[in-house]
Amino acid sequence: MAINYGDRILIEGSDGECLKGAIVDIWRDNRKEITDYIVQFDSGALIRIKPNSDLCTSDECVYTIRKTVPA
């Protein structure tokens, strides 16, 4: 899944809770490979997401990430 700056995403927790946010930064390594996405949720919270999988772990919770389309 290609994700770009400003893209809106939905992160669905294993408990069914959904959080919506936007990509505000993309981190790259020396080889220009994406290592992390920074998402700012509508609530104002920031979270780092790994791009290598549809799953990421943060604070011992597993999330499923889906890219959303603006309404």
C-alpha cells in the first residue's frame, strides 16, 4: 500500500476501536527507503507506523491500517 504526505488513514484496533488521521511525515534511511510514517490523529495524538506490514505494534496494541478516501 503506497501512502503519501497528507493521505488520510484509518487505524482499526483489535478491540474494534477506529482512529482516523493523516500522514504528516515520512522517515527514510540512508538508502531513501521508508522506515516510518508519522500519523496525526484527529484527536491531535501522533503515532509512528512501520511500513513493512499491514500490522504495526504500538504500546503493545496491534492495529490494522487502511487508507481512506476523503468524503
